[in-house]
Amino acid sequence: MDQAKPLPRISPDNQAFWAGCKRHELVLPFCTACGKPHLPPGPVCPFCLGDTLEWRRASGHGVVSSWTVVHQPWFPAFKADLPYNVVQVELAEGPRLTANLVGAPNAVLRVGLPVEVVFDDVTPDVTLPRFRPLTP
Ligand code: ZN
């Protein structure tokens, strides 16, 4: 059985997010009714049930709210990094976002650690967001 995990599925609903990753920009859907960002992008805003949104750049800064150690790669390109840490980040501007953490030894990893999003071209076709400690 092939253990390789599929690459992220790009659907019409989240194409703007992945297109932003290719430009190394965090692009999130913001509700046009209440102004709050939300992922997944549809079909309605979880805060006000508004059904229209616009995609805008977000800062990508936030703090770690939880993490886990991954022993099976989420993507084939990450296999050489095993085991690695995946963090859930409470974005300053946006929802919680889950991605790999790089550049942070376990000794400094903690809830509340300030991080920023970075982008890695893991294949010629796929760019994924990751987090690294925010440099003051
Ligand atoms: Zn809303």
C-alpha cells in the first residue's frame, strides 16, 4: 500500500489561500458583513452567518496555542524532517492555523511563543506555510 499522503487539495473555495502561498503571502477570507477572518472560507461566516467574503493579506503573526510531534509526514516532502513539530497558532489577524514549526528547539517551544508565518516551496508546484519564532 502506498503510504504517501496526498498533496493539499486545491478547490475553488480555497484557491486564493494557496495562490497566496505561492507568492509567499498569507491570504485569508474576511467576512464582508462583520469583518472577521475565517477558515474554512465557506459557505457562511461562523460569526454572523454572512455569506459573502473577500480575500485579503494578513500579517501571519501569532502565538502558539498548542503543538504535537509528528512521526508520519503530512506531506511526502517532509519525510526527511521526521520527527517534527506541528503547532496550532492563534493568529493576531485571522483564525487558528496549523502548520509545521521550524527554527525552534523543543526547549523554547511553549504556549504563547510568538511566531510568524514563512513559506517553503516544497515542490515546484506546492508552497506550504510554516511557522518560525518571531524575531523581535
Ligand atoms: Zn461575519
